[in-house]
Amino acid sequence: MITGHLEQARASDGKAYWRIRLDYGPDQITGKRSQPRLPGRYADQRTAKRKMAEIIHEANHGPRIVPSKRTVQAVVTDWLEHEASVSVREKTIRDYRSVCKLHVIPHLGHIPVQELTTASVQAFRAKLLAAGHSHHVTAKATLHLHQAMGYAVRQGYLSHNPAENLRRLKAPRREMKVWTGDQAAAFLALAADATYNPLWLIALSTGMRLGELRGLAWKDIDWARSVLSVRRSIDQYGTENDPKSGSARTIDLDARCLAALKDLRTRQNPERLKLGEAWQNPDLVFASSSGNYLQARSIYRVKERLELAAGVPKIRFHDLRHTAATLMLQAGIPVKVVSERLGHANATITLNLYAHVLPNMQRAAADMLGLVLAGRGPVAPDLHQVANS
């Protein structure tokens, strides 16, 4: 049975404070008595007694807690090094480290892990939001703190996870902005002679993500079949990863896209020959002047200049993907086909993302079906004849 008592001491300014000392009793092998003093000082004796009672109750009725002065920073560092790094991809662990370095450690790193409370975690989350950080960043920082404290529980530093059972943050839905067909056409008319052409045309024609466009290789293009294969994605660190969906997909290309890609290759070959071995990646479709991966920030800057010149609304690069999906659906392309081109795991994801587009098509569908049923609309094909043709 673990017991404990309070010890009174005085700070350098002469003020009294109380500290908790536990008594684990004599060791069964060595016979030595373990009486660790816990970190933390309490100005009020009543508060110290209540805290000691909580600790002793948890120690006697739950897993044994190893007295430790380790800080949140030390535990987070250990978790990243010994547990997280062996269970996730290299790209993911870099993201973990970045979030912890920027947000978790500056706010909570100095606190002894055994003094971290649920209230501390809630205050940390509120401080991030008040500082202007997005709900997404705040949720990620809280998640990694929760994971690190789970590691602390497994190591015996904590009896429970102080980041457990927090009310979930409800993030405001990010508004999706898309161009009309005329706006997309105006943008592409200017982009035809601009930097990084034909990246813009391929983005709006296929709905590929930026990382997928950056990772596109010439070997991924099947000229005979007029298709390209999305096999990889390049992240912000220049690391190659599988596509977000986890598997490769093929996308059919129209004549305009094929012609633009052939023109790009014709223009790129002299540059490659001039640089020779200095051309860093000879198979990249969209490459920098040295043959390396394009920098995302450079792409964003060019896009903003084109938007301004074309007089179209400023949107995120990812909204080019949303524009492609919206225009496909408005053109009557089946949701299943749109889903396959975008690389969604299933059509339900596409429906959920673009449900706002479909109601606008209800009127056209109702009018068309009305004409068909009245014998004045397009005649449906004979399915047996199509199957046997």
C-alpha cells in the first residue's frame, strides 16, 4: 500500500510552500524504502493534501506510477524517436515533428509531465485558436499531444491520459471556390504561353493534385492509348509517396492535352541536352530549369499573376481540382467516372464533396426525362445492340 505525507519548505523569497512525498514501502528484494518526492509546489496546504489524496488513490487502485521529473518536451521527444518514427512513413513523422516543434513544445514543453492536466490541455488548445491558428492545425497539435501522453501512460509516467475525452473541435467547413467554364477558359488562354505550361491545362483537365502533377514522369504517359498514369505524389519536402488513394490510377487525355504535352517535351529536350548530367531528373514532365521538382510556392506565384491578368477570381491551387470535378459533373459525366478520374476511393466521397452541384442539374434532368416520356426526347440506345456491337 502506497502512502504519503506533506513536507513544508520555504522559497528564496521566504514564502512557505508544500511538496508531496510518497512512500512505496520497502523493496521486496533489497529491503530499501522508496520515498520519492514528487515535482510540484503548492502554496496552499489544503490543495496539497487533496492532490496527494488523488495521487495515492490512483497509485493504489490503478497502474503504478513511476515518479518522474520528465517534462512534456522530454516525453514528446521520446515518443517521436522511439514509437512514432517506427510506425509511420518518413513524410508523416516529419510532419509530426514539425507540429510538435512549432506548437506543442513552445506552449507545454516546460511542464513536468506528471503535472499536466486536462485543464492545461484545454487552455493550450484555446490559446492556439486565439493566436489565429486554424482548427486543422489545432486539432493536429492536440492529437500529437494525446499520442505522446498515451506513450507516457504506457511508460508508467501517468495513470491516465490528460488529453483524453476532450470535446471534439468542430472545424468550420472550408469554402470551396470554383471557376465557371468561361473563367477556366479565360485562364487557360493566358496560361498557354505562360511559365509551367501545360501544367495548368493538365490540372484543369484531369483534376490531379499538385503533388501528383509534380511527380508526373514521361514514362507515365502512354501516347498510343492517350492516357497517363498517376503513380506517385511529391510532398513539400521533395519526398516521393504513393498517391493519396494508395493506388495508381489512369486518366484518359483529350487531343488538346496530348498535343500540349508533346509540345512541352519538344521544348524540354534542348534544355536537357544543354545541361547534360546536371539535369537532375530526366524523366520529370513538369521540371524546373535544372530538371528538379517544381517548388509549390513558385507555382502559386505564377497562378496568382495569371488570375490577375485573366480577370478571374483568385482560388487555391486545390480548387483547380474542384473546378475540374464541378465542370465534369455539370457536363453530365457520371459520378462514377468523375470519381475514378479524381482518384477517390469510392463514388460516395465524390457525392459528398460535390452534392451542391447535383441539385442544379435536377431541373435539366427533369425536363429531359419529360421529353423522353412524351416521345419527343432523345431515344435511349438498344442495350442489347450496344453490347453485341
